[in-house]
Amino acid sequence: MIPFDATLTAEAADLLNREAYLLDRRQWDDWIALYAEDAVYWAPAFASDDEMTDDPDNDVSLLYMDRNGLEARIFRIESGDSYASDPLPWTAHLVTNILVTDIRGDQIDVSASWLVHSFKRIYGSIQRGGLYDYTLRREAAGLRIARKKIMVFDDRITGPLDIYNI
Amino acid sequence: MEKKTLGAKGAACDPASYIDDRPGDGVFRLRRAVYGDPAVFEAELDRIFGRCWNYICHESQITAPGDYFATRIGRHPIFVIRGDDGAPRGFYDSCAHRGTRLTRRRKGNARTLTCRYHGWCFNAEGRCTLVRGGDEGYTREAMAALDTDLRPIAGLDVYKGFVFGCLDDAAGSLGDFLGDVRPFIDLIADQSPQGMEVLRGDSTYMMKANWKLQTENSTDGYHVASVHRNFATTLGYREQISGADGMAKTEASRILDLHNIGSGGYDLAGGHMINWSDRGNPRAAPLWDSRDELLKHHSEGKVRWLVERGQTVTVFPNLLLNDVASTCIRQWRPLAPDLTEIDTWCLAPIGEGAEQRRARIRKYEDFFFPSSLAVPDDVSAMEGAHDGSLAGGGWSEFALSRHTMIDGPDDAARELGVNVRTSNPGRESETPFYSFYREWLRRMERP
């Protein structure tokens, strides 16, 4: 792990907080603009009680998407035609323990812990949590998300699991 | 004559009162209370799950000696473990000493199962290999009188890689139980001469609805164009912005095209049923490239089914083998009248190419997980159906397309050379459900 860099940590934290803000306020277009054109969005699945999947080409993931996949998720939500997504749950993302773990050229690795509280009448309140591993990239307009790996520490999942509640 | 009563704690349940089946009058109705009634649920645990063959796991999940897979049949925790002789055996997951569960993981490997409570040990054949402190703690006579081995479940058998178990000595053979659904299971099992394997990465999800709604939904072709319209339009949008081609394309177009795509539903008797449709774009299916290889092993009619059709094969009472969007094993277990636990796995041909494998996995993720573009909508629909079923006094008519139902096979079934009880052209029919509910009633009424 690299030594503490207050400016970089603050910059990374701002981006992560911004993502949480935009998801919870359902500002989907501004949210997806945080992602680089070639971004990878990945939530592995459980491979056993002790490990998660680690090879998206040979293992099944919960989610493994490029930016077009994320665009399609927004399309699905906004269509009003998805039984599971209408109404959407209220969500509050808590993103914490934000730590810059490596700098590789113009790429910055950042890890964080997350909890999402969500509420929808049929399910009541649901808490899910896990870890994020981000790779951020410095582009002309500022830091963008090049890769986000979301480890979801919940199985026996109640209700949908989608971009807005992990 | 005394009325039949079943169920726990004195709660009565008359199974026949839930089904109004009058073939002569063209009536098949289900009393909606069948989903939420606790007395029905208790009786089902005994008379359905306690007596029939239940799917446990796929052989590829327990390949080595000591590999085990733990699950439940009804309320009973059980596990399957492969012995040193290579044979899988099924046991109640309960220590011979004081009943503690023995497996530590849902799946794992243990040549010796050690009870973590008091330290008794068992081998993969179920024999007790150690009673800790037994020499001092028991007299020789007391030890001889103890039943120290694990209790095997009544039956364990494998059909084409699918491992089934049962708790009833009088259940009959697995082959007889599966009956005419076997050639349709073969359509999933025979996709590669090297066999099939369950891929790493699974998921369990919960549904706040009765388990029978999942059984119905697995064969319900009618909801596809409504509930999964969003799946089709979302994938259409993604393909358009991605410029997808080849295997990266989907066949979601099939969902919105009811009239130009061949489809149908079969009542296979024994509670089994299927719904099938021609693939909208068979060349996008990962199996397309294996066509020539498959023709060396199977009839032309069967290869047509394997490559150019998709089917949902529902095995009584709680197993779905789905080969439509991708290849999926799904099993659902009843926890309460209004709560069901669902497991889902991706099954793939051993030795398929990297591009085919990748396409299969992506298509699986699109449809079959609680994070997919389809399963959450199904779950919401079933939860809506369950909640609405509590509205008093209602009946559901399974009447859709009853007038087009014919006895015996249609042309597509003849192509596969299979026996079916009834056929219905078009996936939008409710007549396959008759198979499930008639078998349900037959079993519920058996003393």
C-alpha cells in the first residue's frame, strides 16, 4: 500500500461519494458519466462459502458489464416496464474506509467498504454490504471510473440486486 | 365416509377441494387458497417432498472422493458425499450421537466428517470411525447397542449426471418417477459427448411466494411476452448501442414475436411439463457450432431440438432445466407457505470453446440471477400472484388455449420420437399445468 496522500485521497473520496449521491438521487445520466468509455463493472458471485468467482470468462458473475451494459440497466429502470423496478426502492449508500491502495501511471486503485440500506414496501428494509475495488483513471475532465469490482457479501438475496442497490 | 384430513396441529386440509378438474365439462380450476393455506403446506412437506424424488445436485459438483453437497429435502437437512469407491451416497445431515449437522459448508471435501459438537467421526460411506472417549464412556455392551453409523436417506440415484434423492422407501425407481420427462432432460444432458458441468458461481435468492407459483411460472409461456417484454427491449437497446453481432447477439426477439416463431407446451404426465419455442436466431446460440458433432451422436430430429429450439423442462415438483436464454438448473425449496428459497446454476458442455463459454455465461447473467434482467421481474410477478391469491374466495382458471389442446404428440414431439400426454401449439397455453396439479392431487390424496 502506498503512503498517505491527502490530496489524492480527498479526490478519490469525492468521486466515490459523488457516485453514491447520484445513485441515491437517481440521477442516472450524471452517474454513468462518471464511468470511462471502456469501463468494466463487475460483481462476482460466490464460488463457495469461502471464495468468490475470479474469472469472468469461465465463471458466472452476478454482474459483468461494459458501459453499454450499464446504459441498458438505465434503459430498463426508466422504461417503467420492469415489474421488479417499478417502484424502485429508496436507497442510501454508505461508502467508507476509502483508501488509495496503489498508483499505476494515470490509474489509481481505491478500496472502500459499503453498506446500502434500501426500502420497498413489499420487502421492508434491506441491508446489504461488501467491499469495492475501484480503478480510477485521470482523464482530461478529471478522474473517471475505469473499473469497479463490487463484492456483495450477501447470498440468499431478497428482492432484485441491481446497479442502484449495491 | 370419513373425510380425509391432513396437516399439522389438527389443521384440516381436503386436497380435492382445491382443484376443480372436470375434463368432460372443459373445466380446470384451482382454488387460490392452495398457495397460502398453512395446512396445505404442512401436508405437502410430507406427501409431496417427503415421498417423491428430489433433485440434489449435479455430479460435476462432487467429482472427487469426499466431495459433498449439502441441501434439504423438505425440512430435512441431507447431504450427498462421494465415497472412496467413487459412488455417491446420501445421508441425513445429522450426527448419530445427538443429531448435530455435520457438513461445514454447502459444498466441500471431507474424507472424514468430524462432528464439531462432541467429536464423533464418520467416513464417506457413513460408517462411524471414532466415538471420542468411547472406551471409557460406554461399557462394551452399551457401545454395541449404540447405533453409531449415519442414517442413509431412502434412495439416491443419478440420471444423466443429475443426482436425485428421496426419503421414502416406497418411492419406486427414479426412472419410473421421471418417466416421459427423460428425453427432455436428455436435451440438456446430451449437449456434449464429453458431458456437462456446473460452472463456478452460483446464487441463492428468496421469494415471498408459495413454491407452486415457481413451478407454474417455469412452464408458463404466457407471461413471457408481458413480464419479459422489458428483457427483450432492454437487450434490443443494448445490441443496438453495442453493434453486437455473432454469438454476442441474443435471441430476445423471440419473446416479442408470437406469431412467426413455432412453440408449444406438453403435459408429460407424472407432474412433469414443458414449454418450448423455436430459437429466433439459432446461430446466436452457443451450441450452434457443435451441430455437426452432435449429428454424429444423435438423430436429426433430436439435433433440431438441441440447436434450434429452446425449452423449459419442469420436473415435478421443484426442478427446472431451462435451455432458452442460456442453460440453467434451478431448484426451489419450500420454507413456509409464503417463502421459497431458490438456487440457480449454469450448466455448460464440457470442452466447449472459449467464445461459446463466454457467450453462454453472459447470456446466463442476463437472465437467470437475482441480479439479471429477467428473474427479478419473474419473482415480482410471483410475489404479486401470491399476495393477490390471499384475496378471499378466488379461483384461477387454467383455460388458456384449452380448445387447441390435442391428445398425444404434435409434429415437434414426433420429431423427437417422444411420448406426451397432451400437446398444445403455441407457448401461450395453460394446459401443461394439468400435469402438475393432477400429480399434486394424486400424491396429496394418498394416505
